[in-house]
Amino acid sequence: MKKILLISDTHGYFEPGLLKHVQAADEVWHAGDIGAPEFLEHILPFKPLRAVYGNIDGAEIRKAYPELLIFNCEQVKVLMLHIGGHPGKYPAKLKALLQKEQPGLFICGHSHILKVQYDSAFNLLHMNPGACGREGFHQVKTALTFEIEGKDIKNLSLIEFGKRSGVTS
């Protein structure tokens, strides 16, 4: 079993409330727009990090992390990409990739809109953790935690950190 902390769109800001969730996770997954290499100092010394770069990420982050990740966690195939749309609204190139790779879990960020939805067209669970940074139009900073055990994705929890203005809980 793996406990996952899923974040996105931090834009260089490390939410102080994240620390206890980083410590409780087995792995941290970041769906892009990390924002600043210094952000990684809050995670890398403590937990393994799987991440993709996003549209605001500079050269240093793009050298360290790919645009697309495809990997297995337990018995679940995961496809992670920063800009991916949502069920029923995937770009054509992504639709072809989803058909070819057939992941059980598709993760993206970019929209700053929290969404977890089963996509019956591709037989996968779609997750977007929203945004955990202070930049953007989202009102509340969010993240997700969940567990993967064998083929099962379970114990999904939403974490809210307060308004994006910097107020933390």
C-alpha cells in the first residue's frame, strides 16, 4: 500500500500546512507549475517526489522533471500531465495517448479546479487536485490524499488550506 499526497499549481509557494501531509505520505506527486526550485527543498529531503513540469516552470525544473509521466504504483498504471483537460474535454492528442496507454488513473493540474471524476469512456479515474499556491483565480488552496493498494484507489481525502490570499489553517 502507498499513501499519496497529490498537489499542483503551487507556483513556488509552500503552504505550511502541507508539511504534516508530506510527513504522513509515502510519496508526493506534483502535477505541475511547481514554480521555483526552492519549493522542492520542502519535499525532497523527506519523501520521494514524482512530478511533471507545468507551463510556468523554468529551465531548471524542466531539466529535472518531464512533461509527461507514465508509471505504475502498486498495480495501477498512472499517467500524469500538467495540462490535460477533464473527462469529455480532453485534447485529441491526449485522447490518443489515453487509448494507447490505458491508465487506471489520470492526473493533471493547470485549471486550478479541484476535480475527481470517473471517466467511463477511458475506464479511468481522473484527478485534478486544484491549486495549492497563492497565484491564480481559485479561492481555496487544495490538495488530495489517497491510498493505492493493489488495483484499488481508496481513502481519498480533500485537504483545504484556507483562502489563497495566504491565510492558512
